[in-house]
Amino acid sequence: MNNKLFKELNKKDYQKFRDSIFNFTKDSLSRINKNTVAYFPAQTDTITQSWTPSQYVYTNNFGNLVISLNNTQHKRYSLFIYSGLKLLINLTNIQEDQIILEKSNFYHSGWYQFELYCDGIMLEKNKFLLQ
């Protein structure tokens, strides 16, 4: 670690880490030359630790997505939900103060990013977790 010898592995121990070399798992070994590998320990995700839930878009006790907005009759709200870089759901000109989307509308469980706009101005950019 930090360009210093961390541990010597025999052939049997080295083969245990073979998947790390080819698949780049979170704790990864990368082959430098015939006799040397570099070890890259998993980094903690500071974004996940500092994540703040949204007051507008969140999941309820049943795991469904709740969109709770204020004054939808006088303001134009738009919501864009992304799965990675792919736009998954596009809701424009929302007329209801509260909308519940069932989790069956989503491809998989996990984190989804969203952007919420009010009258064309970004109100919030955040993410939510579907389980």
C-alpha cells in the first residue's frame, strides 16, 4: 500500500483473488507484472453517507414512490426519473398534489436519480432507494 509491499501471496492464495483481477470487484487486485500485483481496497462512498432524503420524492412503508408537491394548480411541476443515465419516467405538468407510483413500474430495486422542476427551474436533484 502506498507503493510498499503489503503482503506476499503464494500461488494458492493468489488464485483466491483471481475474480478481483478480471472483474475489478470493490476490493481489487490489478496485475502489474509477472510477479507483482497492486491491491486497491474498497473506498467508502461519501455520497451515500451524506445523502439527505427528499421532502418531495420519497418511498412509503410499502416501498412505493410518493411524489408530494405543493400548490400544483398554480405551479407547473416536472419530474424526471433516471436509472443510471437512462431516462426512465418523465412526468410533466403534474396536476395532483400527491402521486403514488407502484414499485412495479421500475425495472429493479436500488437507487434511482431524479430531477424535480418547478416552473422550469430546478427545485431539487436527488435520489431515492426502492427496495
